[in-house]
Amino acid sequence: MEYVKRKEALKTLGICYKTLYKMAENKEIDTVKVGSNQLYNVNKYLREHKITKVGREKICYCRVSSKKQKEDLERQIEFMKKKYPNHTIIKDIGSGLNNKRSGLLEIMERAIKGEIEELVVAYKDRLSRFGFEMIEWLIEKYSNGKIIVINKTEEKTPTEEITKDIISIMNVYVAKINGLRKYKKEIKTTIDEHNEKD
């Protein structure tokens, strides 16, 4: 949600209440009334006026698929720290198909809040196997930020990692099919019971 309370709007814009009130009165910033609260669309205002949000962060994201690859994760982090010493490191251990990784969710939340100036990843699929463009769009739209991909070529992923991803996808489909079968049986049972009553 782009609308925020007055206190957060004042803090983000670095202005006093009188100025914010005038901006709202002159329709310079979108507002909406929810209950007794006046909410302000700060991110839209910042985008339209091409203002960089104060306190935005530069982040490096590192990920490996399993705990067995912890050494690889440490190498990624070390590389990022050397190349981008002023960036915050966010790391994950988990499949690139899992979009509920804590680090990835943190990045998306911060993007929506307008807190990301720059996100650096070694390869596109370190961030996400599918949905990279969606995350990039979130960062551009809400944070007016950008993603830097160090290696533009596709990463040569180890066979084991690809196999795990394929198995994960298959498990999702098998679960759905089994769920449909169960649902089909329940419907048939209900119809049979109903017919017996008649």
C-alpha cells in the first residue's frame, strides 16, 4: 500500500506539518481519509517529482540452494563485500523456485516501501529462477531503484540444483493432481449419498 500516515509522510519528505497540509490542500500530493486518519501517497509524489527517497539502501543479494553449499555462499558474500563495500548484504539458503525465502521477502517489502536504491546480484537466477522481471519492476516502480546483474550470461547451474528444482515443480503438480482426485471422490460420495436418500 502506497498511502502512509502523517508521521511517516513527514519523516520521509523531511518537511513540517504545515507544508504537508498545504501540499494536500493544493493537491500536490494524493491523500485519502481512512477513519480519523489522513493518509498520504508519498511514493507517488516522490516518483512524479523524481525525488530520491532519503535513507534508501544499496544491497547485495547472495543465495545458494542448500546448506551443503555454505562455502559457496561465503565466497559470494566475500566477493560482494570487496566489490561493493558500502552495500548491505542480504543472504538466503534455499531454492530459486522458493519465492518465500526470508531474504527475498525482505527485499520485496523494502522495494514497496521505497527503500532500495540499488540491488546487486551475481546472476539473475541468484535472485529468482522465475519472476526476476517482477522484482525488477517493484524496485523501479516503488523505490525508483535499479538491479545490477554482474554476470549477464546465464549461470551454469550444477546438475544437482536443476534436478532439485525439477523435482520441486513435479511435487507441486503431483500434489495438485492428488488434491483434484480427492475432491472428485468427495463429490462422487456426496452425490451417491444424496441419491440414496432420494
